[in-house]
Amino acid sequence: MEITFLGTGAGLPSKERNVTAIVLSMLQELNEVWLFDCGEATQHQLLHTKIKPGKINKIFLTHMHGDHIYGLPGFLSSRSFQAGTDRPMTVYGPEGIKDFIEYTLKLSHTHLTYPLTIIEINEGLLFETEAIKVYAKKLAHGIPSFGFRIVEKDKPGELLVEKLKEKGVRPGPIYGEIKENPTVTLEDDSVIHQKDFIGRPKKGRIISILGDTTYQTAHEEFVKNSDLLIHEATFAADKETLASNYFHSTNIQAAKLAADASCKQLILTHISSRYQFSEMDAFLEEAREMFSNTSVASDFSVFQL
Amino acid sequence: MEITFLGTGAGLPSKERNVTAIVLSMLQELNEVWLFDCGEATQHQLLHTKIKPGKINKIFLTHMHGDHIYGLPGFLSSRSFQAGTDRPMTVYGPEGIKDFIEYTLKLSHTHLTYPLTIIEINEGLLFETEAIKVYAKKLAHGIPSFGFRIVEKDKPGELLVEKLKEKGVRPGPIYGEIKENPTVTLEDDSVIHQKDFIGRPKKGRIISILGDTTYQTAHEEFVKNSDLLIHEATFAADKETLASNYFHSTNIQAAKLAADASCKQLILTHISSRYQFSEMDAFLEEAREMFSNTSVASDFSVFQL
Ligand SMILES: [Zn+2]
Ligand SMILES: [Zn+2]
């Protein structure tokens, strides 16, 4: 998994930070690339990365504030130049997102070349595939704002091929049988116990990406045990009242949530343009005192998981 | 007058050219700054200029294609951070623009801090002030697409102060009288003929800015005698059929219009991303063979008039 921050600012673009967009690339795991939020000029930011719009097949929108959705009509339109009928797109977002997309595309006489599905979401399980589950939860931002919890399923262990070969079992259809049955009897009547020849299952990872929100203890349960929590930190610790008045969080509040919910890693984003890059060291230090494995994202920051 | 091109590409943004937006700054003439079209990330482009969004007080939208309007909601929203009730904004655009703006702002819970007036336009005189007249004309782009003709009124000549002093007429209320009356009788009964003491009137300039369109001889009348014609040139001359099929123009067609309409200067913009910067010399040469005073705009090109 690879996470690329395309925009890490709050409210309006600055020279230093664009408005919100985060790419979660799971090409190896799922052959899918997901986009979280799509502020204005997200398609422009993508031009400076290796991420192809045509490869992005799911978009999740946390809430309907302009700095999180105004890039959507342009992104979806331009994607038509790269993606044909074999590259469907699904957009998940709050109530109103379906009308917003359909209205703006129609008004601008835009005809997409690929199939588009738009799903207005509620709390709970959004969808489940063989490999992954995605949950949504309503946060506290004055207007409906969602967090997403992406849960990779545990992968069964792999066949211990070398160990089988040592025992004289050559590769062939028998390997498939061992994978699927607890015991298999060989031609020489010896019995293979699957558990002896299967490695340890690979634990699935959990990534939680929250939209704009005030700090709430109620969010602990939702982000519990995340390998990675991506959380807004519009303000530094001394602006807690301001943060609360504008339905936002501080760096320390995000860190407290990560600590209390036993997360493994925290990345802060959605930083107010009042903060210069030169102030980010102090901003980060404040958060690290509460939760040490914290980073602050910049535009084009890439994190491997 | 100063013209700044913020976006000079066609259809979708590239690394080299953003989608359409043109600023016509008339700070000295009118204390006004006008924006023509507002493609996605126009507000981002402005960050790299000295033009303040709060200073822009009129926006003219040629047509409703996404690459000309998708930056509007973001621009209008962000302008609230710079402009209060004393900085009203008027948007002129085709039918549907009022609903587009009101809908997107409402949906994103955006409240502007300044008064916004939205005027859906037809052909003819859009408005007239003491100093300027603006006309609109429907072009040929498959959907309604407008051109704008901005006509500065001639300015009366200035009082020839030195000449009056030589004649012994000292500065005072008498100067105002001379300015306003064909003849004025002085205390010594000598008569001042205004025409002898007023300099030559300053000819107003004409600027024509056309939206996307195919080449039409019918446009000659509308852009006639323009000091500056800004015209799209999506394609080079060899793509005339393609241009026509997509309701666009070639470089040579734009140059022919400028020549036939006795324009003084032509600037080409809205260049397809199929053309690299390295091809622009040839692209420009083609047009110059038809109309020599031609330029091709790049993003952040500035022209003085
Ligand atoms: Zn936000
Ligand atoms: Zn266009």
C-alpha cells in the first residue's frame, strides 16, 4: 500500500498546500487505486505524480465542503480522456453527491466515456470484497462528515513449497489439494497434514481516514487498532477553542485519539494556511509528545505501509 | 490596460497550460479588474501573480463547458477571505450560470462575505458606463458561446493649461467654464474659444475576447477595428476539419478574422495539449503569414495595451 497526499491544506489553496485529496494505492493488493476527497485542482496535482487518473477506480468523499469536492467535476471529466468502458468508477459520498455530480456534468455538457456509479453513504459497512471491508462513520463537523475504516482481511498462509519438496512431494495438482483440505493422503498412503505445510496467515492492515471533525472520544472505537490513522489537524494545540468553534481538531487532539485507540501510526493533514512550513517542526513535536509515531503530511508526501 | 493569461490550454489541464482564464486589468482606467472564464484552478494560478481576487469585480463566462467554469465555485468561495461587503462581484454568463453558482455554493454550505450579482446574458449591449461599453455576441460552438467586445469611450481632450497661462488666463473656476462651454467671455471682454484650448480627444480602445467557436465570417462585424482580438486557436492549420468537427478554430482562421476585420493585434490562446511548446514557433509563423501582428499566449503571459 502506498499513500500519496495531493493536498494537505485547509479551506483554500495556498502556494504551499493545495486543498484536500489523498490517494491510497493498492495496486499490488487489489489492483485498485482509491482517492479520498477531491478538492479543486486535484487533477492538476496528479499531473506531477505517476498516478494515472484512469487507474483510480473509487473515490470516497468525506463531506460536501467546497475544499473537498470542487475538483470532482473536473477530475471525472478529464478521466474520460484516459479511461474507456473497461475502467468503471464508483464514487461514495454524503447525501447530495449524486445530484452534484450529475448536475455539474449535465450543465457543462460533459459525457463520460466510462461507467460511473454514485453511492450516497450511511454509517456502517459500505462494502466487502474477498480481500477488504470498508466502513463509514459520521464524525462531528457541523455538516455530515464521514470517516472511513479500511480493513484488509487476513490472508491465509502460503504453501511451504520447499518443505513439501523435502518430503518428496513434487509440484502438481496435489499442491492445490493440500491448500484446500486439512489432510491429504498421498499415493504411498502417507498423510499430509495441511497445518504442517502452510505458513502463518498474513495479518490484514487497518487504515482509518477521517474527514474534517472536532475531537470526539466516540471516534476511538471506530479507529481502534489502526495501523495508520490519517486525521485532520487544522490548528496547533493553543487554538483548541478556535478548532472547536470551527468544527476542527488540533494536532494534539488527533494524537490523543491515535494513542487512546492504540493506533500504530498517525499522519496529520488539513493544516491551516496560517502555519508556515518553518513552524511545522514545533507543530509536529507537540503531537509527538502525545503520540510518538506521528508525521505531518505535505503535498506530494508519500508513505508506504 | 494589462492582460494576463492565467490558462491557455484547451479542454483539460496539462503540465504546460492550465484551462482558460484571462484577466483584463483596468485599474488606471476604471479601478476595475475583469476575469474572462474561470477554468479549474484559476484561483491557484492567481496565487502566482500579483492580481488579488478581491480586486476582481466582474467575471464574464463565455460558455458552460467545464474547462471554462469549473474554477468558479472555488474562486468565488476563496474570494470571501479577501473581500467584504465593500467588494461586490458581478458575474455575466450564459443561461444556467445563475443556477450553477447558487446550487454549488448552497450544496457546499458556502456563505459569501460580499454581494454577488449574477446576470444571464443575451446578445447586444451588456452594460454601459461613463467610460465603457460591453457587447456580447453568440458564436458558433455547438452550445451557446459568447464573445465580448469591450469599447472604451473616447476621452475628451485635456485643457491646454500652458497655452491658457500664456494668454494670461490664470487657473481657477474659469478653467472649468472653458472645459464645459464652446465659448467663454473673460472679464476683459475677450472671448476664449474652447476648441483652441482643448487638446485632441483620446481615442478609446476596443478589445474583443471571443469564447470557443468555429471560424465564421459573421464574426467580422463584431470584432471590427479591435485594437486587440483574443481568439481561440485550438488547432494548427492542417487540422481545419478536426477544428470544425469539434466547433473550434485553427490559428490561420483566427488570423484571417483579425485581418478581414482590420484588427490591430491578435493573441491566440486555448491551444490543444497535442502541441508542445517547441512547436509554437511554427504554429505562430503560420498565423503571422495571414496576420503579422499575432502572438501566442502562454500561462502567465502579460500584454500591455
Ligand atoms: Zn476542509
Ligand atoms: Zn474550451
